[in-house]
Amino acid sequence: MVSLLQNHPITEPLAILGFLQPIVNKKFYIETFGCQMNVHDSEKIAGILYQSGYERAEGEADAGVFIINTCSVRARAERKFHGYLARLGRRKKDGADITIGIAGCVAQQEGNDLLARNPFIDFIIGTHQVHAVAEVLKQIDEVRAPRVQTGMTTEISEVEPFIAKRSHPGRAFITVQEGCNKFCAFCVVPFTRGRERCRTLENILIEARYLAEQGYGEIQILGQNVNCWAEGGNNFIDLLKSLDTIHVKWLRFVTSHPAHFTEQMVEWMGQSKKLCPQLHLPVQSGSNQVLERMRRDYTCEQFLSILSLLRRCRPGMAISTDIIVGFPGETDEDFAKTTELCAEVGFDSMFSFAYSPRKYSLANRWVDDVPVDVKRRRLMELQALQRQIQIEKHKNLIGDELVVLIDGPSKKATEIYSGHSGCNRVVNFISAKIAAPGQFARVRITNSGPNSLFGKAID
Ligand code: SAH
Ligand code: SF4
Ligand code: F3S
């Protein structure tokens, strides 16, 4: 096969700031922060490293090469990364023979500054340079100088479709689209991932067929704005229709933007044989004034009309969302509208966050005027409401039979396994037979809590 790596020449000069030890211990350890895109980028990095003669360390203690795949979506994610980095830095200063590489969104955003502040880092690769990780390692090993490679391309950061070392035995991610042109006022992603780029339908299908042959039961296609995928005259529905012919049981996609979620997409969700009865559609706020300042390009009414059409086309569809509380200028009335919308919709699950000002973003130029304690109170109120909704919804599932893709044995007890249902709920279940990760199980739900269901494997 032709290596796609050749498409990405290295353009940046070497940053000669210090001298490195030769890389003797070729065991790698990847620490991943952030979204599924980062999780899958780490799987690609692992695959590339395997191909270059590295192997996965059993744990941090025996690793010679560390790669931290970073996220900068909120201050908290960055803080977690810096805590981890500082710990590794101390180990290195204490004499540990380790190579430290940084990838992902903080790497892209901070580049040379990150190295200047942490001179013990050996290399930094940006979000468009995932494919180049082995070349960069080879270069720093030869030249014995740190390297920062954060150039952005107009192409997708394509790696050969068969390289990624996927961490789940049954669920496989495929990147179909990267980057974002939306520039929501709060968000750093367009700056860390660059403009929208789409993989070709052909490459996506090659990878999907390969994964089906490998026995994966579920494919999840990934994009920052996945429903904006378009390539060679094909649109997102064409992509979904093509993927429906692949021999896997389940398909999912994440993350969709409500402004680009068309009626045709909703209708296809009602017809598809493979798409799981689950959709993640971030609404962010229940106030049109806030949505406008967020530059989200839709109103609450438009969002609600997508959901009602969806529930008509596919009854029982589980819908999850993201909410930001305490966006600049958010009043008590705005927040009340958010809780009203959430109560009205009854989301099946929710990721809710306190607004966190982000470098480069438009809202970063505005005063972060909602006090921390007000943000916290709003978040707690919203989460309490959502918890109640989930408790009720989960209770209603008791007695139902759900198909579950098994993630693995539960950490809590033997004979207990954990998995995800088609509606994307965590299902813990008892099985007298050993339930293999990556296989499907039929589970009768016997009990429920706010965040998960409990049941018994059938047969
Ligand atoms: N592409 C996705 C979102 C990616 S970020 C989309 O458009 O929906 C995931 C979530 O993080 C966002 O939906 C938003 O709820 C949250 N988020 C992003 N930036 C944030 C910020 N500055 N402060 C708080 N939450 C933020
Ligand atoms: Fe961020 Fe908005 Fe793009 Fe999503 S659509 S990645 S929230 S800018
Ligand atoms: Fe974080 Fe970058 Fe994903 S900022 S959420 S890792 S796109």
C-alpha cells in the first residue's frame, strides 16, 4: 500500500534547545485527555508506533516514551494536563530515562511556548501531525534536539486506514471529518483543529469494510461537525447510507451541529437498519439571546422542532446534549429558560459545564461576568434536574430486554460485566457465562440508578 505519510512533508525547523538521551527503552505509554477524536488519535499514534518497532508499556513505570494527548476545551482539562506533565517532569529531573511528547489541542495551541516553559519536553506534535509521530521520534533520536511540529495542512491528518490500534474490541472509531468553521463564541476548537476537512468516501468505506472483516460490532464515525461531512458531491446522508451497507451491527455518529441537522437526516435516522436509537445534539442553552451571543446559528424553537420530528420518525430515540451555564451575560431568566427546555425535552443524558473563558475565542474578549458561585449553583441545579429525569427514565426501562455491546468485566465484582446499550446507556449485568468484551449480550433490566442500568444476561 502507498504510504499516505508522504503527503505531509515536514515543514518546520528544528527547535534546538537542549540535548536528549538516545531512546533505548522503546515502550510507550499514552495518556489521553479530551474527546473521542483525541481517543482515536491516540489509537492512531499507538498503531504508528507499533509499526515503527515500539511496543506498549504495561504501565507508566516501565515506559520509556510518554505521549500526552491533550485537550484545551476548558481550563480544567488544561490544568489536568499540566498536573500530569509536571509529575513527569519531576521524574525526568530525578533521573528517569524517559522521552516526553505532547500531542493534541494544547500542543497545537501552545507549541513553542509550551516547550519554552517546560524544557524537559522532547517533542510536540500538533493536531495535524498525528501521522508524523514516528518520524519526529526518529529525528529527535538522531539529532538529539527537541522538536516542535505544529504545522497545519488543508488535508485531513490521514493515516493509513489499517494502522490504528483500537482499544475497544467491539467498538471502532473512524474519523470522517476534522476541524470546525463554526467559531462558536466560547470555543477554542476551530483554533486547535483548524478548518473543516473531510475524508474521502472511498477511504472511509475501505476502513469500515476492514473493521467489519475484523469483527467489530459497532462503528462510530467522528467529526467535530460530523453532519457537515461532504466530499465529491456526496453529503452526510450519502455517507450514512453507504455505511448502512457495511456488515456491522451498530452505527453511531458524533458530534452533530443542530444548525446542520436537516429533515432528511432525521428521516434517514428513522429508516436506517444500523443507526443506533441515539443522538447527541448539543443545544448549549435554552435562551435564544444566549444562543445568539454564542453564535450557534439556531433558535431553541428550531432545535425543538428537530427533536419532535426525530421522535416521530423514530420513537424511543435517546437524545443527549451539552449545556454551558454561566456564559457571559447569562441572566437568571436565561438560565431558567435552559432548565425549562431541559425539563420539556427530558434529555436521556447530558454533559453540562460551567463556562470557561478560552484563549482566542470571541467570548474571551468579553467580561466573564457570571460569578463562580452563581455558575456553580446553576450547574448544580441543572444537574439535579437531569439526575431526576434520568432516574425516572431508567426506572421505566426495568423489565425491558436490551442488547448490549460488552465493554468488559466490571471492576466491582466477578460475574458482573459492563457494556453500552443501543440507546447508549451504561448497563451492568450478571452473567454466569464469561461475557467476552466486544461481543453482544441480551440483558433483562432488573434495576436502575441515575447513571446506569442493572440486569441479568438472558441465556
Ligand atoms: N463540536 C461539538 C463540541 C465540542 S466541545 C459541538 O459543536 O457540539 C464539547 C462541549 O464542550 C461543547 O458542546 C460545549 O458544551 C463544551 N464547551 C466548549 N467550550 C467550552 C467553554 N469554553 N466553556 C465551557 N464549556 C465548553
Ligand atoms: Fe466548537 Fe462550535 Fe465548532 Fe462545536 S461547532 S467545535 S462548539 S466552534
Ligand atoms: Fe478537547 Fe480538542 Fe477534543 S479541545 S474536546 S481534545 S477537539
